[in-house]
Amino acid sequence: MQQISEEYLHFNKELGEIIKELRLKKEKISIYKFAAEFGIDRGNFSRIENGIVSCKFVTVWKISEALNMKCSELVKILEEKLGDDFRLIDE
């Protein structure tokens, strides 16, 4: 079994927090209503927001569309929150 690094866990947690903040700010609906309305698996979406699981890029894209923003905007917010020094790959 592959060990999950601290950086990977941190990445998932930050992404989940950003998605949750944006959902509450922009859409002001419950996690389950948001997921159902935009065709995202409710349980998986909850785990993404809580940083428990990572999500596929296509899911990030779908979530950004549901939030009425470009995927690149969501990624930019994540990059800013993680900081310039953040790396998933050891150099």
C-alpha cells in the first residue's frame, strides 16, 4: 500500500476548505442539495469538502462550473492558499 504524504493530505484539506467556502458564499445551499443539483455524488462530495479523499480533475472542473467559475480560477485560489513553496513532488 502506498503511503500518503503530509503534503498530499494538506493539498486535499485545503482544496476541500476552498470548495466549501465557495459553495457557502456563492450558492448558499447545503452540501447535499449542491451535489444533487449538479450531479455530483453526495457522499464523495462530502468527503472532498472534508479533505478525506482526493478528486479527479474532471470532478474539480465540474465543481468549478457548478460554482459559476473557471477551473483555472479555483486552481489559482488553491495555489495562493498553498503558497509558492508548496510541492507534491520531492526534488
